[in-house]
Amino acid sequence: AEYFFFFFFFFPQHGRIYGYRFRPAEKLSGKPIDEYRGKCTEAKAFQVMIDNNLDFEVALYPYELVTYGESGQVCQNWMQYLLIKKYLEVMTQDQTLVLESGHPLGLFRSHPSAPRVILTNGLMVGLFDTPADFTRAAAMYSALI
């Protein structure tokens, strides 16, 4: 019942769940690579890139994880941000992190020369690439997770 009221009032106000209470309290910015936790340099480098993109001096709407183009998000919400960071902290040289439109699908065993991160993005094409259709699709997609 507690969550029902949270979602009931949150959706009309924000249109989706960002999980603001999970946003790191400290200022986000790309720090020197040695300040990040991780088992391989590539994973630490991805953490630097993510935090640099969410820096308030860089990001378009940092609280909503939007870094570019009015809707380009690093993740869909702050819970995913934390999960991606955790995956990057434990990733080894023989694993690849797979992300689907900001959703971390997990770490998968791979070859040391394979990519450390694979990203896929859902692109709107054809008759459905209007801002209104994108907003509607993003709301429907976030409701599925």
C-alpha cells in the first residue's frame, strides 16, 4: 500500500520513475581513474565517462539523467545507474557488460579482446519519430520494467 501512493502521485507529476532518492548525494563529475573501484582499467574508464556525462556542467538535465538532445539518457533511472556502477566495479577482463537502452542486462563471460561494454539503443524511426511518440513510447517502456 505504501508504494501504491508513491507511484499514484509520482507518475502524474514526473511521467516516469527516476528514483531520485537513489541519486548519489555527492557531486557527479569525472574523477581521476584511480579514484574508481574496479578490477580492470576499461571498467573504471566507463565509470569516468558516465560520471563526466552526468556532471552538472555537462549534462542537459542531470537529475533526469539526460545528457543530450532533450531525451538522450545515460540510464532510465537512478537505480539502473547504481546497478551499472556496481557491475563495472566487479567486471573482470574476461567479461562484457550488456546494456539495452540504459537497462543493465548483466555481465557475460567473454574473451579478453572482446568489447567490455555493448550498448543497444531503441531508436524511433519512420512515422513514429515525433517527440510526442517518443515520449509516449518512453513512458510505456519504463512502465514495463
